[in-house]
Amino acid sequence: MTDPQLIDTARAKAEKWLHPAYDADTRAAVQQLLQEDDPAKLVEAFHADLEFGTGGLRGIMGVGTNRMNIYTVGAATQGFANYINRYFSDEPRAVCIGHDCRHNSRHFAETVADIFSANGIDVYLFESLRPTPEISFAIRELGCKGGVIITASHNPKEYNGYKAYWNDGSQLVPPHDHAVIGEVKQIGVTEILFDRDPARVHALGADFDRVYLKRVQQLSLSLDAIRDAGDLKIVFTPLHGTTYQLVPESLRLWGFTGVHVVPEQSVPDGDFPTVALANPEDPAAFKMATDLAREIDAELIMACDPDGDRIGISVKDDNGQWTLLNGNQAFLVYLEYIILRRKALGMLSGGEYTIKTIVTAELIRDVAEKNGILCHDVYTGFKWIADMIRRRDPEKYIGGGEESFGFMPGAFTRDKDGVASASLMAEIAAWCKSQNSSIYAFLKNIYLKYGFSSERTVSLSREGVSGAAEIHAMMEHFRCHVPRQINGSDIILKKDYLTRVSMKPPKGKPNPLYFDTTSNVLQFLLDDGSKISIRPSGTEPKIKFYYETRITMRTLKEFDKVQELADKRIEGMINGVETW
């Protein structure tokens, strides 16, 4: 049963949307919600205001303060515009705006352009859908003070979103995110300036694509290998999203001649008709690409999510079966390749660094540090990777990423970059082929060289108000009731990033975690080298559990046995957490 107080709050907020400042269709939809005998729907639409998480503003499309519509988008944009005008009051001000393939994305992007221009800010608006990393790049390249991307990334088709970016091309971090939210909360519907100033809106198109792709091309570290093996057969799918043109074009510019795009999925479509979920983390999303790969005997399959920041990579194993690399494995392949090639080319002079998130595999740190590369830990979300680059020398950055299928190989963007990552992974495949090897064999040799690591992520979805309350209760339970063991292994350290304290349970000495801000993440380190991380998702109604274990591997022949042992250990940890 829905809380009567929530119903009253939602009803009061909804009645404000009957004001003549809202358009007739919106008022009619709100009136219908008020008249329906379904208080849960009313509460879901109006009980809260959408706020920025790890990926910005994101929600189901529809009327209401807790939904994506021109008024929630409008309030966010008006507040953002007010902040930009105040913060950069003595400087010329421009923003860049892009969008993905989703329903209403173009409409929302045009609305954002209207509001910024009406507030005296110049707008660079892409003429049609473009991948997220290109907008991040454009903000930097064009000297903008910020930007907005309308996208819900890999969420279901009912969702849309609003990612706000700062002048370095990264998503907002403190203090700017909180300051913008503060501005947004003060915005009433009558304060939103919807009237476009046409003189301030400038279109970006194919000419700018070429600027971006030229910069991506500069990431290449093995032109000779591409010349030797550039004809390898690659299957790519954009999953109906924004990379349907730029990834194939980038691959051709790098010198690849055997690129095959899944035709049915190269048509942008916000309904994502050929997949249950347009997410390259989901093996099911690769079905059509894998069918095509088998038909043409391809050597590499890649997929991007709808806004083109994430990348999934599928490779052939020792038995010729297609296997999807997880995000940690892809990161390992990228990092080891970049280090090897930079060493060979004399491109490591000292002080180079990589960045990973706290829930990403610890083996990545070993690979970096054993090669004299610094490895920095940050919170989940690429805005924190960008924030670390902001604090360091960008010229020394050699790549960074997270377990959720995101990698950024260059600092010219400040968000994960599926276009650049796809191009670089194709080069890695060509380089491996030129060495009479494969990506799968390359990965196995990484494990042999540095130690085996296995990871698994388990997500529990909990929708709506009751779901949010359940996730909160679960986090508090795990925070306050810590067992002595998980899967027969002692918990030797608990890290709580909400309090920024680590300690040995149950009553060890607390030690500080040196992060500038807090995050609702718990981590538990076990004495067998395993790690369990727990966090609510910042972009979806989920709580996520990250399991990681380490095992020594002495020979390649032990790979299958070690993998089986690791799987059993992770299953044990999952069962232990489920009964916690």
C-alpha cells in the first residue's frame, strides 16, 4: 500500500502542473493521473525530483517531476544556464549539445538549445544524433563552458536522460554538480526561458566528425600491424544507436578493410527492436552479430551501446567459440597493449598513469605498477576519472576505465569513448594476428604474467519508491551487520566510502580513506585475496554486487582448472552474501 503522506505530497505537486504555464497536453495528462484510481502511478511520477547521479539526470519519460519531459529538462537547463552565466560572467559563453536515438531525444535537445540561447549563451547543436564521446570532445575543441547530452545510455527504451558537462568535457563533479542542483531547485516553470535566439544556435555536422576522427586516429600504436593484418574480418553492431556511422568510418580510416556492420542493427531506432536490452554487457545483445561472424568467419566482434560510450568485445577462445570479454578483461588487454607498444616505441618517460574505479579489478593495479605506471583509484563513473586527469598531467595519462564496459584511451575526451576504444581494439587484434596470436591468447598470457583474476557482477533491480527504500535498507544491513567470514574466508578489512573509514571487523582501529567526497559504497576484503563491493547504481533502480577473486596460475595449461576454481569461489561468495 502506498504511503498516504506520499500520495498527498504527490497530489499537491501534480496540481501545480495544472498551471497555464504548462502546455495543454501536459495539463491533460496530469489531470488524468489525478483522476485515476491508481495512487502509485501518481506517486511514481511526482513523489521526487530527478537529481544528478553518476550519469546525470535519468528517468522514465512522461509527465511529472520524477519523469523526463520538457519541464524537468527545462528546469535543469535553466538552472545550468544561470550557473554558467554567473560563474563565467566576464567571459564569452558557449555550450555544445548532442543527443542519441531515443524517443524525444531530438525534441529535448532542441528544447535545451532554446533555453541556453534565450539566456544569452551560444549553442553548438549537432545536426543529428552523435555519440557521447564526440560531444565531450567538441566541448573541449570548441572552447565551450559546458554541454549537455540527451541520452539514457543502455537503459530500457522507456528511459531518457540528461548528462551535464563542464568546460573540460567531463560530467559535473563537486562543487559544480551541487551548485547546479541548487540552481535547478529554485526554478519555477514561469522562469524557464523557452524562446530560442536563432542567431545563437550553430549547427555541427560531418565536418566536425572528421576533426574528431582525426584525433582518434592519433591513438594508433601499430600502423605496421594494420598494414600486415588490416584485412582481418570485423563484425560491428551499434545496437540501433549513435555509432552506426562513426565506428565503421573510424575503422576504415585506421586502415581496416574487412569491416562488416550488422545491417538490421545499423538503423537508429529508439525502440531497439532486435534486442531485449541494447547493452553490450548483455551477451544476448550479441546474437545477430555472432550469427554474422560465424557466417563470414570473422575474427573480432564489437558492439557499442546506444550513445556510443560503452564497448563490448567478443573474441574466439581456444576452441573457436565466441566469448564476451568482461569489462575488467578488456581493460587488461588495453592496458597491457598500450604499455608494451609505448615501451617499444620509446613513449614512456616516467610519471605515466592509468585510472580505474574502486570496483574494478585489482589486477589492473598490478599490471600498471609492475611496469612503472601509477594507478589511481576513483569512485564509479567516468566523471571521477576525468576529475583525476584534471588534477594530474593529461599528457601522462595512458588510458583508464571501469568494469562496466567503459574505456577511455586518450585525454582528448573526458568520458568513456566507444569509438576510440573500438578502433584501438581492432588494432590490438591486428597486432596479435601479426604476432601469430589472438586477443584471447594475449589475455591468457596476461594472467600467466601477473596472476589470474576472475570477476562477476550481480545486479538486483528494485523499481519505484518501495524499491529505493528496499535498496537503502539493504545497504544499511550490510553496513551494520558484518559477518566474520564469507565462503569460509575471514573478512580482514571493511571499507565504507560513505563514512570514508576502513577498519578490520568487528572493532578494529578505524583508518581514513583519502577521498575528497563520499560515495555510498561498501567493500569487504577477504584473507584469500577476494574482494566484494556493494553499491546502489547511480543511473538505474538497482543494487550491484561486485565479486573478485585472485588465484596464482603457473602455466597456461592450468588456465581451465584455475578458471573453474575461481568460478566456484565466486559462487561461494555470492551464496554467502545472499544469506548474510
